[in-house]
Amino acid sequence: MSPFAQVISAIAAVLVWVVGWYFDTAREISSIWWRSDTFAHGLLVMPISGWLVWRNQDRLAGLSMRPALMMVVPILAAGFVWLLGELASVASVTHSALAFVLVFSLVGALGFRIARALAFPILFLLFGIPIGEFLLPVMMDYTAEFTVAAVRLSGVPVYQEGLHFVIPNGRWSVVEACSGVRYLIASLMVGTLYAYLSYRSFKRRLLFVIAAIIVPIIANWLRAYMIVMLGYLSDNRIATGVDHLLYGWVFFGIVIVLMFWIGGHWREDLDPVVSPARVATSEEGRPGLLRLLPLALAISVPPLVLHYVEHSELLHPTVVSSVPPLSLAAPWQELQAAPPTKFKPSFMGYRQDSLRHYGDGAHAVSVYIASYANQQPGHELVQSQNALLMPNDSNWSRLGEGSGPDSGSGRWLATRMSGESLKAVVWSGYWINGRLVTNDYLAKGLLVLERLQGHPDASAFCAVWATGDDEAHAIAALQAFQQANGGALITQIAAAARSAEQ
């Protein structure tokens, strides 16, 4: 077997071994590639990486495979991060950790000399990680701010409220598709590949990658401004339907082509082919299976630990078949008719949820509880698709948020919102085994600690809100409800957190 064939065989064996042990996570990643427009580029990552390995086979001449057993340490470290991600049900962590397990395993199996020659093809695999949605809120905010500022500079009056703004002949909103995240991720991957193929010096490669990050962000801001101005100048006859997206992608394509054209002026010749000093024999290049055993064991340890933890009877909560009704203090009672508001937290993947409305004759509040007991993939409490208010909500705008009152088990998060004719104040939080927290990372951290200690996963989300003509009226309603029924509400959240009904 030739040295290059040995390398290909080793890469295939590592890929099969890693995917076999982390099959559920690998399947999640591939399903995201298939269904998500944002991460569809992941389908090309492995084919491109394989082509790059084939393209660099001349660099492997004279190199023999000598497994780097010290890679056991980073493999175990990445695997431990994957384990924490699984226990906390954080998909982005498990997906990223698996990619690093694969990269470290390839380096360990191939050895440092071959891995150095194939460094870019191996590291290119990291572009397959479906991560980046956390940038959505920030990039949407900046896109809205730039668009509003640019439209005003063009002499058009604008009234802005969060991600929504109104001009004389139309109402516009910056939604997820307008954030530019898709442009950024696609540009970064293609730009990095272009820099590697076109330049030799690290400086030029780095500068082009930086340009591949900055250019799509600015291009997206200009695209949003162009769309709004086209709609305004045409009295909404163009750039308000399907052509809205068409113009955006055409504009982005032109910008990327121009970026590559400009970058081509500084193109360097490709690295010269290395003349082989010697060719490793198959006996010299074929590592013994026993030498690969430590690497194989390091890959398998985290999934085995997870299997043990998940099958421990301690981690399965004592469930209740249904959530008991809230024990209200007089004169509070449940309202059959919902208050005049279309608001409801945007949560999915729950075991069960409930939305009820209560009043005392002078005030009215709404209570939403979603149970996430014994979290599993697709049933995570904290995930990108769960939010009090989604960025593209057309009925409500977030005005601000801060620390709310003490519930007795932790402080609420107080969020101020505005609708077309109403103001709303929402108290919300995550319930993690007896504690109310408001930070996503703290909630995930607490869940990991609870599960590592063998405690059952009793998790839920709760939101209590009131609406009115002004915030003062809404706050008064919430305070009255808290004073009369705060303890009963905590009891109901705890009961809902133990529920496992689908």
C-alpha cells in the first residue's frame, strides 16, 4: 500500500470510529446541513477537505505515519466538553466539541509531520460546525441602526422602535434573513479557501480573511438600505416581495466577486511541489494497531461516561401526571377570557405548557409555564429557538430589560415591551431544580452541576406579564399578583418542572 493510500485509510478509519461513537451528534449536524439555508455550506466541507488532501499528496512524499499519542490529552479534553454539552443540552457545544474530537483524532492517528502537511484540509473541517446563530440579535440590531441612520441621511423621516421602523409610505422590520449571518458565514468559508489557494504568505492570507469578514457585514448594511430606498422611491412597487431577497443575493454576489477580483491582484504563485527525498515504505508507514489503541480508547471514553450517567436511575425525576391548578388568594380568580393582547413567549420542545389568565377585578395578569423535565435533544430549555420575544415578532418590540423583584427562589428578569397600542411588562426566568435564574449560561451551568451530582432534571420556564396603557399600570398589576400569589406560583412552577407529559 502506498503512503498516500495509507493516509487515506487512516483518515477513513478515524472518521468511521469517531462518527460511530458520536453518531447522534453527527446525525444532528448533518440534519442541520440539509434543512438550514444558513448552514447548507456544511454539505461541501468534507468534499472540499477531501479534495484538498488529494491536492496536497505530493507534500506527503517521504513522510511516514507515526501516531502522536500525546493527542490523547486534547481528545479527552474535547470529549469532556462534549459530555458537558450533552448534560447541559447545548447543541452548539456538542457540535463544536465533536469537530475538535475529529480534528485531534486525525492529528493523533496521522502523526505531527503528516498533520502539519495537511493542516489546512484538517482544520477546514471546522467550517462544518453549524454555529453562528448567536450573532443574529447583534447583527440585526446593527443592521437596523445603520439602515435607519442612512435613510435619515438621505432626507427621509424615520420613526424607529427597536427592529421596526416606519417611513412615510411603509413599515419595515429587520428580520433574521436581514441580519447578514448567512452572508458572513458563506463569505468566511469561501474567503478562507480562496486565501489558502491564492496566497503563500500568512500576512496576505490573514488580511484577505479579515476582508471576508468585514465586507459582507458592510455589504449587508448597504443591501438593507438599498432595499428600503427602492421601496420608498417606487412607492412600494418593487423590493417588497420576492424580489426583496433576489436583489439582496444578487447584490451580495456582485460584492463577493469584486472582493475576489481585487484580491486577485495580489495573488501569489502556489507553493512549489516538494521533491521527495525518500518514499516511506508500507512497513515504515503502517502504524501498529496497538499504537493506535490509546487514541481509540480516548475517543470512546466520553460516550461511555454519558451512557452510564443517562442510565442512572437518580437522573430520572419523580414525575407528576398533570400540573395542579394555581391556588389563588381571594379576590384573585382565573379569567375565562384572555386579556386583549396577542403576546405569548416563543418556546418549543417542551414536555407540556400552559397559558392561564388571572384577575382580581382591578388587575389582570397572564402566566405561562413550559416544562422541560429530563431534557433530551429537541427538548432543551435553553436553545436559540426559545425566547421571550423573537426578533422578527411584528406585534411587539423590546424596549429594555433589567433585574426584577425577588421571587423567593431567585430574582425575575423584568422586560419592558411595546405594542401598537399597549405597553407590557414581563417577569420571566428559568427554573432549575429549585432555583430561578435569568442568565442562559448560568441555567446551563446549573443543569450540568445538578446532573453531575446525580440529581434529576426538573426544569421549566415561567413568564408572568401584564399590559396596560402605560408601564406603571402593568407593574402595579404584577406587584399585586406577586404579593397575593407569589408562593403559590413558585409551587406550581416546581410541579410543572417535574412533569414529563408530552
